[in-house]
Amino acid sequence: MGNFPRPVVVQLEQIQRGAGHMSALIDGLLSLSRVRHVDMKQQVVALKDLVDQAIHMLSNETAGRAIEWRIGALPTVNCDPDLMLQVFVNLIGNAIKYSRARPQAVIEIGYVDGTQPNVYVRDNGVGFDMRYAAKLFGLFQRLHRQDEFEGTGIGLATVSRIIERHGGRIWAESELGKGATFRFAIKGMG
């Protein structure tokens, strides 16, 4: 940063990081607001196509990483494809982020049929303490420090609202150091 003294450079870098974080917060809040007010365009969609699209969109995050993808059969459902894509981008993005420290990340996406049909995204990342699971889907709620993992605390709140708009619910299972599984079910699944 030019010929500024080192303390000034450090302050400018902190201001730049703060402005970037604020911009991400504003973008996240706008996205969350749109979820509540957008007219849903329901159509029959193959969820596997949305998963493939989400993984492609996140390719910058996976570049140079050793990730084993385990993608099982997924159902075709009646949903808003743009909103459901956002669900997968957030859930898969979190799996990528929180498994970053693993030499071999394993990300599994699949479907469980039966009495409680659901789609899941599972990783072998850092996981979280289940005592705090209720906080996960709240606005600005984070279970890890900002200096450990980037983020705004808006992504899972957005996912939860999208799933609710589809007449469904989302929940999580985890153990510290052993990864996390996010599951969701929407109306008409199964």
C-alpha cells in the first residue's frame, strides 16, 4: 500500500476487511429479504441437477482441495429451482468450508426414504457441539469464531426460510471434530 508507515497500512487493511465483511452482510440481508418476498415459481426439478450446479458454482472454493464427493440418488421434487439451488449452494459451501482442515475432505449428499424422507449434506469437518444446534438457523448466529471460518451468520438462516417456504423443515446432527450432517424435508418429498 504505497509508502505509508506500517501502522497505517495495518489500519487500512483492517478497514478494508471490515468494509468487505459489511458488504457481505448487506448482500446476505438483501438475499434473506428476497427469500421472504419473492414469488415462488414451483416446478418439478431433479435435485441432482441442482447439486451438480451448486458444486460447479463453488468450484473456486474447491480448487486445489482433495475432496471425495459421494453423491447418491436424489429425488425429483416440486420446488422453486432458484431458491432450492440457493439451499444447496449454502449447505455444500458450508461442508466445503468446515472440512477445509481435513487432508481428505468427504462430502456426501443423498436421500433417505422411509417414514421421514429427507435430503442430507454430510461432511467430515470440524463439526459443532449439539448443545448449540438451536442457534444454527438464527440470524447472525455463528458457532465458530470469525477468525477460524469466514462468514456472516446469514446463510443457514436463509436456508431455513427457504425450506419453510416450501412447507418443510431443516435440522442438523453433529459431533465436535467428527463433521456435521444437515437434513431437510419439504412438502411432497417421499
